[in-house]
Amino acid sequence: METSITKLSPVEYELDIRANRDALEERIDQALRKIRPSIQMKGFRPGKVPMGMVKRLHGQAVAYEVVDQLIQETYKAEVLDSPEHDVLGQPTIMKLDYEPDGDLRALVQFGVRPDVVLANLSGEKITRLTHEVTDEEVESEIENLRARAASFDAHDQPAGEDDFVVVDLQQLDMKTGTPLVGAKQEGVAFYLGSDEIDQQAKNALTGTTVGDLVKFNIVQDEHDHEHRYEATVTVVQRRTLPEADDAFASEATGGRVETFAELKTDIAKQMRRQWDRVLRDKLEDDLVRHLVDLHQIDVPPSVVDLYLDSQIDDLARRNEGKLPEDFDVEYFKDQNRDEAERMARWMLIRDQIINQNEIAVESDDLDEAFSDMGREEEDSGESIRKTFEKHYPNMIPQMERRLENKKVFEWLLEQFEIEDQVWQDDRD
């Protein structure tokens, strides 16, 4: 057997495997003799089927198994076990030229870890968004809670600006005004107090009572086309909000707080936590993109494919273990390859930061993480740690990975010049 390794690019190599017929035949004969004792055939005692017959019946299948095993063994010996190559991703057989009783030629491509030289980050700037939760935001969230806890009572008075109007909705032909077949919906609700309701519908429905019939146009669909409707009012409901008092605070939180003042404090605390998470994620995403732009590293295609395959597997898991029937795998990979390559490049940079700075997660780091969880859950960190070790042991490595990432970003923030900027709502 002959082998050679060719460098195709800084991160991609090709293993060339050649074996002549005689070398393969010896391995195939050994494999056939190994399975001969287990072959049973009428007219022969167990294990006594003639070798010629064994070869005729199983020779081709065994030959391909031998070739596959030979390729795997050779790849392991020449590549995986060699200190010359730091392999990343899975190998790909690019060519397999073999027919039973013939010679073998196989080409196996594999990727290697590129040399990553971290850029000098001194003078590099990054914007960190900040946000202070306002009283107005807290009041708005309280109003949302009250709206979700509102009661609705049907009445026979004209529909007011804070009422729900339920209608049977029939679409009409825009030109003739005749009802369109199959275009009727029953029980369609319009909240007249919503800013999102079409103004023509709001004007037509305001002041109606049960049994009224009104017509109006609604602008909808991506082309902003107008559609004509006829609505028959079936129910008018008045919305009643709960009082903003201590009883509401206790009810809205399941008894977690007792007073309305405590509710406002609790909401502000939760909103600050949410903002902290959102803006931290934004900062980390910006750091990753900045670093990737600074390091134009070659990435093995096999590593990019691993990222894409993991995304597809995740999609299948979230869809009861299977992909949607109309899911186009190749189109998905083509559309997401650039971003997958960016993430692969980031992981190479991240690994270099960890190695170069000897970043590691210690037992004390896990203790602190569990203590933080304990404070949030009003439990002891030790108790939560025991729960994880007993019921969720597979989640502990995930925690270690997150803590490791946290240390990486802490190191990065020390290297960059941070420019704080108050977050602005683009909708303003």
C-alpha cells in the first residue's frame, strides 16, 4: 500500500491511498475466513461451507467492508495519530476508485487548525450601550399587567373607544360589492382602543351595537391593497381593568409580593436584569464581529459544514425530530454559509485567547455560579449544585463552557477602549 499527503491550502490537506489487488485480496480472504464459521447453508455442517462458495455469496460485500476499514485505519495512522496535523472537523472521501478484484485509489480530504496570531487590540474601540429603566417604563409594564388581567363584560350600549367588538366578517368584491365565496370569518375581535386597528374599521365599528351591519375597507397584505368587508356585530364587550392596588400586586405575582409599592420595585428590578442581558448580548455580539473582522483566518470547509449540520440538527430537534417536508438543506447551507464561517473563525480566535492566556474554569467559579443561582431562586448554592449533579449532570459542562466564555469576554473588555453610549429606541 502507498500513501501520500498533499497540502491543498493552509487549512486543507488530501490523503492519497493506493493499494494493489494482491494486498487487498489477502485482507479480504482473512475477513471471509473470519465469517465462515458463522455461515449456515443447507447441506453443509456449520462452519464447513466451502471457501469458494463463501466468496461467491459474500465476497463483494466483504470486499467493500475491508476497503472501508482500510481507509479508516490508514487515515487514523497517517493523520490522526501523526503530530504533524491538528485535525479539525470530519474527513471527506472525495474519490473512491475500487471494484472487487481490482486495485484501490482513495482521496480523503481533511482540515487542520490554522495558525492564529492574535491582533494587537490596543487602541481598538467598542461601543457599550447603557440604559436606565425609567418610571414611565415601569408604569407601562404595570398597565400591560392590568390589561392582561382585565375582565370583559358584554353590554348592549354603543361600542366605545375602549371596547371589544366581535363581528362576523364577510369579504366583498371591491368592484361589485358582492360577497366572495369562502371568504367569511366568524368571531373576529377588534379592540377599538388599539393603536394597530385600521382607522376605517375603527370609525365604522365605534358606536355600533349587537346586530348592526357596517361596511369598511382595510389596507392589508404586502402590496398595501385595500379590501372591502361587511361586518355583522355579534358581541360588544367592555374592558374593566383591575385597580392598581395591593390586592392586584399580590394576584399578579402569585403572592410573591404583597404591596403595590413592592410590585413597582420588583418590576423595575426585573426590567433592569432584562436590559442588562440584552445589552450584554449586544456588546458580546459586537465584540465577536469586531474580532472576526480583525482576523481574516482561513477556516477548513469541514468545520463550516459542522456548524451548518449542527444548525440543521437543532432545527430538527425543535420540530419533533424531523425537518419540515419542504426544507431545502442545500439552499439553507448556501444561505447560511457565510455566517457559519464567521462563527467558526470566532471559535478559532476564542480558543487562541484561552490557550494564550491560560483561561480555565476552576471549582470556585462553579461554586460562585451556583451561589448566584441560589440567590435568584432563594435557595442555597450547594442545594442547587446537588440538584444539578443528581438530575442534570450533562448541564454542568454547559455551565463550564458559559463561564469560560464569560472569562474570555472579561479579558476582551480589558483590551478594548470602551465608549459608553445611552441606548436610543429607533422607533422614537
